[in-house]
Amino acid sequence: SAGMLGVCLTAIGLIGVIKATAEIETLCDEILAANSFLYLGTAIISFIALRTPLRKRAVGLTFLVDVLFCLGLILSAIACGLLVMIVL
């Protein structure tokens, strides 16, 4: 999750450069900004799940992390698809 957060922040910067040079408006940077918060939440919840002494709570948090991470990957793919459609 932390690595994907860095990828989102890098992509937001690259989209900013593209927008400045080509004067293109896109939703990709907004999607990636929201996505970065999703990955941040996933990393925090994962850390909490690793540190909790309660087994049942850890299992529930692990499931939540899996769902949020998959949602983040889907949003990343949508943002990449939009970016490719706009640039090409």
C-alpha cells in the first residue's frame, strides 16, 4: 500500500506536467488523489491488524485491507485508462 501511495503521488505530478504543457483538463489527478488516501488508509489498517492482540479483530481487519486494496487497484486502472484516452 505504501508503495502504491508513492506511485499515485508520482502520477499526480506527471499529470500536472502534462496539463501544464498540453493544457488538458482531466479527472485523473483527482481520482489518483482520492486513491492515495485509500492506499494510506489501507496501510494504516494493515499496521493496526498486525499489532492487535485479538485474533478475531485481526481477521476482520485483514479482510477490510484486502477489499480496500482491491478497490484501490481498480481506481488506479480507471485513472490509467482515462489518462491513456486523453493523451492519445
